[in-house]
Amino acid sequence: MTYRMIWNQRAYFGAGSIAEIPAEITSRGFRSVLVVTDAVLVDSGVAAKVTDLLDKESISYSVFSDIAPNPPIKNVLAGLAALEKSGADAIVAVGGGSAMDTAKAIGIIAANPEYADVRSLEGVVATKNPALPLIAVPTTAGTASETTINYVITDTERGRKFVCVDPHDIPLVAVVDVEMMASSPRGLKAATGLDALTHAIEGYTTKGAWELSDLFHLHAIRTIASSLRESVDGDPAAGERMALAQYVAGMGYSNVGLGLVHGMAHPLGAQYQAPHGVANGLLLATVMEYNADYTGERFRDIADAFGVVGAYTRDLQDVRRAAVAAVRGLVEDLGNPTRLGEIGVASDGIDALAQAAFADVCTGGNPREATVSDIATLYRSLL
């Protein structure tokens, strides 16, 4: 069997690493860049940490910041218009998953205009040309969009999110600078950290997992399990560990896929505007419980990563329960919602959610097959 792994051409890590951005732009001969970010990061001065560097080196740039959480198609189209107006030949994305995913879609369509409807990018798409060169600068420790071949766009007209998978969209350069994440509020750190944990656990148990991806996912699980609480509480060293762990998880799951947690989380974002990490955290332990008997010995490793005593000697079913309990305990400690009613879901919305989750591209990677009825039952258990 052949396995394929795709990562950034170059990546920088560590406090202050955004200082490398101007040289990356000039050494590659880019004439002008479009900085894709969001209004909150502009108003808070976070985006300026990058644009000030561009000003210092007299690099021409324009800023596009019309981006909403769970970015809709209209944001992509507005970004394309801004790109055309700017004349930029490269993009610098500064933000969380919403900014980076929007930038990916803009870059792909700029190089492949036949996909200008945006919806045709859904699923695994064989675009002809690499996206416009993208330098990705995450401001949250969660999505790892800076090193993945995936992005997610919301179709508000149809009330659904769709996942796009395309090797041509991976950022040319990733710059993972923990100082860009330092000002994130506690709730955002918790939600994005749970997103990273979900990536790592689903990547470790997905159908496509293999020896090399396992190295990344196990390291990420261990690091997140020991660092997320402290990071959320403002510990700088834990924050730096989380910044790396979420990237490492992205190196894995981008290449092997995810599972039902993401399949069920995407409709919650599209239909109820639930932040993606919040939705993942709400679902993760319950879906782990559903999958447990289909994961072989892998929950032993997850349990051990969370410090469960006897993870490799106790009865397997007991260890599986302990792994689920450890994850559930972390979610509760962080104050993440644990019931669907907390994010506005009522029983009359379950059928539509289940249909959308069943059709989601991530669901196919789940270790246990799930029917629409199975998924509806899982949602109802969380009402």
C-alpha cells in the first residue's frame, strides 16, 4: 500500500518568528501581498505585528479583513475581488482557521478560476494549478490550517459547511509564533485547544492512520493532555507547547483524515453557528465511546497519554472507559459546553443535523461505520 504525506515547503517556530516573513516575501520575488485577516485582529493590533514588519521593509500590501467565523462563500468572493483590486501576487494569512481557510479558497480560485462558484471545491478536488503562494500565520493553537491540505467554507444559503481537500492549497510557508497567540481570550484558547485534541485523537483512530501519522498524533495527544489546562490559564511555556502540538497534529490528520466528531461538528457550525472547537469538544468523548470497540488497542495509548494508571495492564474495556472519562474530564474542566441545548439545539433539529453529518466528507474516515440513525441517536444523547 502507498501512503502520501504532504507538508509545508518551509515552516518557522518560536517566539518572534514572524520576523522571517519579510525575507520570505522578498527572496521569492513577490511584488505585493494581500494580508487576509479579520476585523478583531485588526482592531486589537495583532495583525499590525505583521503589517508593521512589511512597512519596515517597504513591502507593498493591502489588507482584507471582511471575514466572519465559519467563513461563508460571500467572504471568499469578497476576498477574490480584493485580491484582484490589489494586484497582489501572494497572500499572507493572519488569524485562526477562518482567516486561513478563506485565504486558501481565495488562492485556489485565483489560480483556478473555473471554481469561482466556490461550491465546486467541495470534497477531494483535482485542481490543475497550485494556489497563489500563501504564508500562513496562525493566531490560535488549534486548527493547524497553516499545514493542512484542507479548508472549510460555509454555504449559508443551504445551511451547511463543506470541506475542501486539495494538495494545491497547502501554505507555502507556515509561521507558528506563540506571541501571535498570546492575546487570545481564555474561551478561545480552550475551544481551539479542544479542536487540536480532536484532530489528534481522530487522526490516531481514523481508518487511514498508519505508522508515520501515529508518531505525530500520539505526540500531539500527550502534549495537549499535559499542557492545555495550563495554556488556557496563561502559562507561557504551556502555550508554546500547544502551538507546536496543534501543528504536529495537523501534519498527521491532513494526510490521513478525521472522523465522525468532525462530521457531526460541521453541521453544528453551519446551522447553529457553534464555534468549531466548541462543537468538537462537546462531541469528542461521546463519539470516542461510540468508536471504542473498533479501535483495537489504541485507546490504551490515549489513556496513557492522559496519565491513566495501568493503561497497558488493565482490562481493555476498562482502559477504554478510562480514556473516555479522561477526555470528558478535560472538556468539563475547561468549561466547554457538554450538552447541545447549551448551543441552541433542540430535538426538532436532530434529523437535519444527522443527515448533514452523514454526508460530511470527514465521516467516511470514522473507524466505526455510522448510519443516519446512529448519528441521530448520538446527537439525541447529548440534548
